[in-house]
Amino acid sequence: MHAKDILTDGYSRIQEEVHAAVEGLTADDLNARPGPAANSIAWLIWHLTRVQDDHVADASGLDQVWLTQDWEKRFGLGLPRHDTGYGHSSAKVAKVRVDSPDLLTGYYDAVHEQTLDFVRGLTAKDLEEIVDDRWDPPVSLGVRLVSVLSDDLQHVGQAAYVRGLLQAS
């Protein structure tokens, strides 16, 4: 099995979990926060998708799906164009509200497609290329893609946990 096949499988698992975390939920469920400083399912899925979109676009030299496919306008959050949710205050988390799971899964699916299109074309040598030299050691493309995958899986797990809390109450 090639590394790109493993990455494809990993990113496909994220997509499955994103859908499972939001399908069938109401707007109230998606936007509910289990505590005053907690993240909602909507924020968690939006954030993990924004991070994947931002980081993969940067590493691949592509434009973000958020901007090129008008997802920024569809969400209408009133946040800066390139905001990914990193470091959001409770007030900013509260601004990320959606009316349906379809908006979240639609955006995730579009980012997923761009991600897989990029990953499918990679070679082993491509994965060794340094994409960020601000770190010590510098970050290779392979490490960046695994980092995004790891971050996304953590956030989708958090969304599933919040869903469980909502369904238990």
C-alpha cells in the first residue's frame, strides 16, 4: 500500500465521521453548546473543515474551496475571510451558527474532494518536500497532511461526543 492510499483512507474516514456527527440534527442541536465556553457541533465541523481547506490549499498551491466556491457567502458568519477558528474566543465560537447539517456536509465534501484530488497525484518524493520551514524541524508535506488528519479526527470525535451529550439529555 502506498502512503497516498493510506492518506486517502484516513481522509475518507473523516468524511464518514463528519456525516455521522451531523446527520439528522436540527439547527438547535448543531448550534447548542454544552457549556458557556464549549464548542458547538457546528463550530467543530466548520473549524475542522476550514483547517483542512486552509492547510491543504496552502500545501498544494490551490485556492481555498471556502473562497472559490462561495462557501464563505453561504455560511454568512461575518468573520474575516481567512478565519479558520484557530484561537476563537467564546464570542467568536457563538458566531458560527448553521441552519442545517447540509451546509456543513456540503462544505466538508467539497474540501474532501479537493483534498483527495491532490493526494491521489502525490508521489513518495512529494511527501518529503518541505512545506513549512517556520518549525524545527521543518514540516514536510507528509507530516502536514498527517497533522491535518489528526486534528480533524480529534475535532470530529469531539463533535460526536457533543452529539451524544445532546441525545442523552
